[in-house]
Amino acid sequence: MLLTLRLLHTLALGLASATALAPPLSPHVRHESRSVLPRGWAPVRRAEADRVIPLRIGLTQSNLASLEEYLLDVSHPESANYGDHWTPARVAQTFRPAAESVAAVRAWLADGGVGAERVRLGPTGGWVHANVSVAEAEALLATEYYVYEHAESGTTRVGCEGAYHLPEHVAPHVELVTPTLHFDAKVRKRSVKSKVGNPGSGPVSPKTTGTIKNIFNQLQHCDEQITPICLRALYNFAYVPLAAHKNSIGIVEYTPQAYVPSDLDMFFGNFSKSQVGERPSLVSIDGGTIDIGFGGFDVNGESNLDLQYAMSLVGKGQPVTLYQTGDDVEGASFNNLLDALDGSYCSFEGGDDPFQDPSYPDPFGGYQGATQCGTVTPAHVISTSYSYDEWELSPAYMQRQCAEYAKLGLMGVTVLYSSGDYGVAANGGICLDSQGEPQFGGNVFAPSFPGGCPYITSVGATQVNPGAKVTDPESACNQVIFSGGGFSNVFPMPSYQKSAVEGYLSKYPPPYTSGQYNTSGSRAYPDLSANGANYVVAVQGEYELVYGTSASSPVTAAILSAVNDARLAIGKKPIGFINPTIYSGLFKYAFNDIVSGSNPGCGTEGFAAQPGWDPVTGVGTPNFPLLLAAWLLL
């Protein structure tokens, strides 16, 4: 009897000890959800329970709460550390997830029956990988998986319905899990319309009114046709590179968008004769190519526009890098570019969404190399004329990518994105209903991404008014396109723009309710602007008249690149993340204030351009001599 009692006592102690060591039981809580599917997708059946999927758990990064503080320390003009940019190694170490997060996720997977032999930690410590069955994933995430099909391309993918959940004690350690809700940014298939690189795939896409026979290259015609001399006159931009060997500027294109070399020479022959025969330095990312086998404005218009103007403005002395991203079968997403620029972000550790961000080797027969991870040194200024709409993506996906742009800023990279061409509306003029769902005819404004990310510089569009001289003030663009602008539904307002935005809202309150746009104090965009109307662009041996913030971004990049050149020539650092600087009082008079025009959409006149910053043209257009002088003093 005594022996039995002792055995029972020992067993009880053992059970108590095991209970103390076991992770606490906790209920599942909603981690991510979405109320509407992206355009074209619909569920067709439940996913097979024994189907294996690559579960990727993105761990919460350390020190993200201090990200803006770190960035302002090297980017704010009043900081003693202005220009002291970080090394990639320091960035990776600072934001590496904590060991406690790794342990919590491993224990959760083990409790769910996923053996340790199936679990591995990515090389940078940011992601946990486990190949699991659909049945296991549904139990782990308290959700249901379906097979979804895209109506246009026929592409299928597996994703969960509506939401997924995590145990309450695990949730703080996880940023996001894939594959779950994030399958909207990239549609695979050999269809031009399914590529990010297609001009119709996002809010930013150049528009054309057709070919033109008579080319004007005189300043008196800048209200009818914009050519490089018009832009130089508008922004007082005259500069000869002094430190081109130290400087760099990059233009991003997504296959099947591709420039045509003969068009480049045709353009140079008319507007920059010394550059005939000059080509951008091609950096192929994940099979990026300009040899796509077909042509026309839809596939050549964007790249031709970007390169013809960026290259002619920086001039013969400054090489321009072309980041041609994605093969002509799978294409690419923004994450493929970020993979190449920063290995710690890369898909080799499960960083990308395997259904949203194309992975390589290409299973459809295209590029057969591995996904490029940290193989590309970022240029000092990088311009991208493509984007999505916020409603198409999950907040976690956007927040993860936005944080990466901040890290590039920490490393001294200026990241520019076009703000959009539909005013306060989304791509194609789509707006939102009262539930935040896309609706033609809706009256709720639909912001773009990454325009709403506070760690990129968003570029809006202006125009030379019909009948005006090139020396007259520009207005917000209202020919063919409207400058994208407004307030994010995802990102809070950063401190650097708080005074400017609150000043606008106080002095010029928009005549809209909180039901039409986010009035809670969110990130406002664009940050600045440049001309976006009546560009003369060579396309397939003819000249076309082109419109869009797609033009505004590379033009701004060329001007900022010249500032970098001047700073580098006297031993200073690149300007890096420019937003805290351009919103500061030191730069108040370095921009041409735009005070007329608006950005209509969603059945409204949109926001109005007013003195100072506004959500149509930002702080205005660059005045190069004043910008240069201000930055050289920092």
C-alpha cells in the first residue's frame, strides 16, 4: 500500500512537472482575414485533405516598433546622424526575430503533430518552414482550405476561406502565414494581362492618345508635347555629372514589359543625339528579358517611356541600370525585386508567398535558375512605375513589404513609386462600397499600394495647362489621367508629414465624410510630383503621346540622381530616404507649389491642390537649383 502511494505521488509530481514545461493551452484568435476575394478569383471546391502544401510562418521581427525612429535618425535633416546609413549586415541583425518566437512556433507545430524532422528555420532566422497536409494546416490554423480558380487565366491555387487563426500565445510571434490569403498580387499563366508588367495590372499604367506625326522640340509647344527640353525648363534642371563612377540610378521593369533598342535610338536621334547607341545596363532578375517576341504600346510603352526620359535627363555621363524582373512565362512581383536586392527578404527562406510571388526554377518552362537572393546591389535611386490597390492585398502582406522599403532607406536607397492615374479611385476607376469591397460606381476612395507605404516616396502628376507657357505655373494633371492621391486604409500617418497634412486638413477641409475616405490620421500621399501629360515617346518606330504618373517617377528619379552625384563629388553620402527632408522647413522653398487642379474619382472632384502640401501633388514639383543647394548644405 505504501509503495502504491509513493508511486502515485511520484507520478503526480511527474505530471505536474510536464504540465509546467508544456506550452500553455490557449484559444485560437483571428490573425488575418479578408472580406472579399481579389478580382477574377472564385472557389471551385474544397482542397483535398491529403494534399501537401508548403506552410511558411513569418516570424515577428525584432525592433520593428523602432523602425521609423531608426530611419529618421539617418534621414531627418536635423539629425546628427543624417546620411550615416546602415550596412546590410546591421539591418539583418537588428530585425532578426527573437529565439523565443522560434521556440513558440516550433512547439505549436509539434503540438499539431508536425514532427521536428519536417520543420526547419530559414537561414536568416525570419521564417519557419514545414510541408504539411491540408488537413494538418486546417487544424493548425482553424480554417478551411479551398481550391480557387482565376476566371481569366484558368490558374488554380490553394488558399483558406476568409480568415485563419493562431493560438493566442503564438499570435504575437507571427507576422503572417502562407499560403493562406495572399494570392492576389500575381496571376501565373502565359497571358500578357496576367503579368505585373502589363500596364493594365495596377493603378499605374501609361495611357496614350495615339500616334503623332509632327514633333515639336521648342519650348513654346510644351503645353502640347513634353520633351526633355520642356522638363529641363520646368524644373530648372541643368547638370553635368561629376561623380558618375560613384553614382547609380535604377529603373525597374517587369516582363513582359520591355524596351525596344531601336526606339531608344530613334528618341535619342531627335532629343539627345550624343546618346545614340547608348543602352541601359541590364540586370536580369529571375530571368528578366527584353526578348519577348511581340511588341506594341501595351508591352513597350512603359519601358520605353521610363528609359527614354530617365536616360536623356541624366545625360551621357551617367549610366542607368535596368532591373528587368521576371521571365516571360511567370513574370514577377515586387517581392522578386526585393529578393534580389536583399537576401534576408528572399524566398529561399520562404519569405515570399509561393502562390503570389513567382518562384524559380520556373515550373512552366521559363527561367530555370534559382530565385535570385541578395545578388543585386541596390542603386542609390530606384524608380518603379507599377503598383497595386490596397484592397487587393492583405494588410500583413503590405506591412511586411513596406518594412522592407524602410530597410532599403536605412541602407541609403531612395525608393520612388508612381502614385496612380485614377485620382482617388483604384485601377480602372474602381472604388469601394461602405464595406470596403470593390464596386464600380462606389463612392468610397480606394488608395494604392505601395503609395500608402510611409517608407517610399510617392510621385504624383502635374501638367502644363493648355495654352500656357512653360514658365507658367503647372496644375494637377487632368488630361487623360488624374494624379493618384489620398489617405491609406492600412498605414498610420508618419511623424515626418504630420504637420503638413494636418495643416492641409485644417485650412482646406475636404467636403467628404469619414465614410468616403480615412479620416483617422493615416499616411497621406503623394509626397511630390512631376509632369505627367503629353510625353512624346518612341514606340515601335512611331511617336505616341503618353500620359501618366508612370512618367513622373523616372523624371523625378533623374533629378534626384543628379543631387546624389553632386553630394558624392564632394565626399558626402547619397540622400537616401528623402521624405523627412522634403517635408522639413529647410526645403519649403525648394519646390514649385501647385495650387490648382484636383484628382477626381468615385463620383467626386477628389481632393483639391492648395498652397503647401496636398493629397494631389504633394509638396509640389522640384526646383533643381534650390533642391541641390539645400541638400549640399546637409
